[in-house]
Amino acid sequence: MHYVSVEGLSKSYGVKPLFNNISFHIEEGDKVSLVAKNGTGKSTLLRILSGAEVADSGKVWVHKDVTIALFEQDPQFMEEKSILDNIFHHNHPIINAIKQYEAASDAEDAEMIGDAIVKLDELNAWDFDSKVKQILGKLNIHHLKQTAGTLSGGQRKRVALAKTLIDIGFEHKHVLLIMDEPTNHLDVDMVEWLEHYLNQEKVTLLMVTHDRYFLDAVCNEIWEMDRDSLFVYKGDYENFMEKKAARVESDLASIDKAKNLYRKELEWMRKQPKARTTKSKSRQDSFYNVEAKAKQTIEDERVQLQVKMSRLGGKVAELKKVYKKYGEKVILQGFDYTFKKGDRIGVVGKNGAGKSTFLNILQQLEQPDTGKVNIGDTVIFGNYSQQGLIIKEDKRVIEFVKDIAEHFPLADGSSMSAAQFLQLFLFSPDQQYTYISKLSGGEKRRLHLLSILFKNPNFLILDEPTNDLDLQTLAVLENFLTDFRGCIVIVSHDRYFMDRLVDHLFVFQGEGDVIDFPGNYSQYRLALKDQEKLDVGTKMSEETKKEPVAPPPAVTVSVSKKQLTYKEKREFEILEKEIEELSKEKTSINEKLSKSDLPFDELQILSNRIGEVTSQLDEKEMRWLELSE
């Protein structure tokens, strides 16, 4: 079924064109990710499709049977009303019955619960109610009486996401779900659940996301907005990067040809008399087209920057027997760690487990209850917090950076100007003279990050650095951090970002329990799955020991002792050899994964392979057991 058609759509703010004359179609079942640099109109396009904003020109056609559900970066609520009223805002018998049941459960009112159960039975609404409970539980939304105006930024995003998912579940039929950065403020368990949920629901989807693993898991098509045009790529993120590289290479070759022609035509234009013939007028028009092509610029997102970093001394940072709690909530319990030069540590754990508190204690912004925090004299922290950019007065972008420093020192003794550094992080010369108040949310985040790096720290602390950043900026940031020789501590739900940059993890498990895991996030998830399988096997074994087993009847014994056929004997022998080989391979991969100097690409291949090996081992060992019995 045809959902949406867009023809010749254009939108500008002042003299700045966001997109120009773009056209596309969305069919039922499409799952599309929209990719573009911050400030190029991604959110504006989504709002135009949902009817929340109007284009300058062009047509948007939406099928009369299609409902559009929009999840925005900055969700709007009825601030004085409760979470319950905001989520269940439709006036419909099923929605009203579920709302009554949730309110009664929250109030623990037995009589109200009984009435609500009768109503749910009458409407046969239990399936939808169980889906609602799953959404609220997975997104950690429990205090439904709390008013929307008292929610934190992260809570607002989760409530808005729950509201959107419940709305599309309620609509049942033809829904186009439009999502703007749905994974911001979600921990990794929530992101993985959302991946599964969106695939299970089989929705038609158009979304903006910076999370590349999430993009690959959910979408099968990528649209890129670049230089006010739209480019379509089928397939995953890796395919998009390959095809885009080929397109950029082709564009560069085309621009080089245009430049050569432009030089010839410019010489001709200068020689022409003022009174031109019709033929020369035609050539003049062609000249302006060639000129526009020749003056195009293609941004190179690869960054190689040899930073002259402030020297780190022998002593970096040391935490000894650190304890911290708030009331009954334990954050750290006897935490010990000595940071070394070049440490790259990821910090993971559920929301509220104490990750931000740990970062504050490390920087001595907060004091532990007991224990010592010793920081080396040469350490210069660069703290990129979730709080964002704070400015006392509105300034132009270039003025804001120059207030920090005029130049950025490089390793070869030279320096880079503030304007050059801004261009490196995708702020064009025109944008550098824009007032900060006029920047998009993602551009402000990018400027905040750039201002931290421009201070030339040697110990970076990045708390959710990928939120609201576009994929182009992330590529720049990742390349910059790959070459960074100081210490890095990262809190992020972006698994791809973590896998590229960290060597080991601090896993906050709650109740002050912190594990130091040797590996990146994907390796940690694989280890967790292996542990879960082991725990299940151990539990089954213990339950089998506990249960009294009745002696089998004689006839059963005689059947179980039957001889193997020749074919089964041969299979049994082969299985023994295959299990031995797979076990050796698994041990070898684990040894390689424990090394910290492996290239990222090889880590990815090994991580994928160990999953395959483990699965094959389980299958072959099960068959071996069957035959051995």
C-alpha cells in the first residue's frame, strides 16, 4: 500500500536553504533512516510530513487511511497533568478501561481494580493491556501519578516514547511511525528491547538516529540529505558508507572537470563585447551553470589531527577504597582503580546505577563518603556533560571559541586557528558567524563538544557524547578520539561508538557492585549470554539432582541400550573431532579478544565468529549426548 508521496519539496530559513526540490515515496513496510548533518533540516522534514510544519513549496500527499505518529526530540506535554493522563489521552472505551485499571493498580484500590477488570473483560482488552504493561515496564515508567512538569529530560523522553508506542498499538492498522532520535536517554537494555519491539510490530518507519547498530537492526534503507538534495541507499550502514564514498569520489571528479571548463569559459566571458548575440547569450547561461558546479565543495569527514596534548605525568588518577551512597542507595562500595596513561574506559549500567556520580567523584566535583581520590598534578580534565552548553550572553560561534583561545597547538609545533578548528568539526565559514541562539540542538551539542576539545585536555570525560550528534560529526569525533593519546572515560548507550573506542568497561551492576570487564561492549554482551546459558544449565542440573527419580521399567532399560547403527557410530566419531576443533578455536579467539591492541575491524570479525562457534558447539554437544546415551 502506498503511504506517502512527496514531490518538489523545498524549505528555507531566511537565506539558508535546508532542502530544495526533493521527492520521495514511502510504501507500507518501509523502514527508512534519514541521515544528514545537524542543521540541514532533518527534524523540519519530519515535522512537515506529520503536518506540524509547512513547506515553502512542493506537495505532500498522505493516504486517507494512514495515521502519522510523530516522536519528537523535544516532546510536548500537558505539564500540569499526570503521566497517566498524558499517555492515555485518547477518549476511547479500551483506552479508558486500561487507564482506569492502571490508576487503580497504582492506588492499590481493590474495589476500583475489580471494576476495571470487569470492564477489560467486557471489551476483551487484555492483550492490549499486556502490551501497555510491557512498554511501561521496559521503559522504567512506574509512578503514573507524577505530573509531567516535574519530569527530568530523560524521563520526559521515555514517557513520550511510551505514549507514541501505545498510540500506534491502539491504532492497529495503517500507521507511519516517524521518530526523531528515539534512543537518546535510553540505556542499552532499553535500546535493545526497542529494536526487538519495532521489528516484532512490523511498523512502517521513518526515523533519524545516530545509533548505527540500532539503525542496522531496524532499518533496510538509508536516505541522506546532502547539499540540499536527497540520496537514497538500499541496505545497511556499511553499504551506505561504501556507496556514499563512491558518490563523493564521482562528484569530486565531476567538479575537477567543471573547474577546467570554468577556466576556459571565464576567459571567453572576459573577452566578449557588451552587446552579445543570442548564441553568446546561450553560452553565457551555460557558463553560470558550469561556475556553480565548479564552486561546489565536498566536505571531507576524515580527521587526522596530531594534537600537542598537555603532558601527563607518571601519576594520573587513583581511587582507593571509595564508598558512596545516598540514603539507602549504594553507589560505590570499596571501589579501587589506578588510571594509567592511555586508558580508554567505557562506563555502562542501568539509568540511576551511579555512573554520573562516579564521574563527579573522579573529577573531585563531589566528595566520597570515605576513601581517597588522588589526581596527578599534570591532569587537565575535559568534561563533556549532559548539561550541555552554558553561555552567559548570546555570541557568534567564532567569538565563543576565540574567548577560549585564538589557536589550537599541534604536535609538530604549528597551530590551528579557531576558524580552522571550527571547520574541522563541520562549521562552515558562514555558520561561524551565526549567533549561538540560532543553532539547532545538535549544532549546539557539537559546539559544546568542540569547546571542550579546544581547551586541549589530557583526560577526557564524555557523558553521553553521542546524544543529538549527527553521523558525520560522530565520524569526525571518533577519528579525533582514536588519535587522542590521553585518558578517556566514556558513558554512552551508543554501542558502535563504545566498540570503536574503549579497551575495557566499568559495569555498574547496582548496590555498589562495579565489575572491570576486559573488552568492549559487544564482547561484554556475548560474555553475558554465555553466562546466562551456563546459569540455565547449572540450574537444570541442580533441579534434576533434587527431584527423586523413579527407577525406569525393565522394558525402557532394554530399549535405551540399543546398539548404534554404523551411520550413527560414524557420526559420533566425527562429532568428537569437530567438538575438539571448535573448542580449540573458541579458546584461541578468547585469547585474541583479551589483547587490547587489536584493530577494530579484527575485533568485530572475532566477536561475530565467537558467537557462531559457541552456537555450533552447543548444537554438536547436544547431538553427541544423544548418541552417547
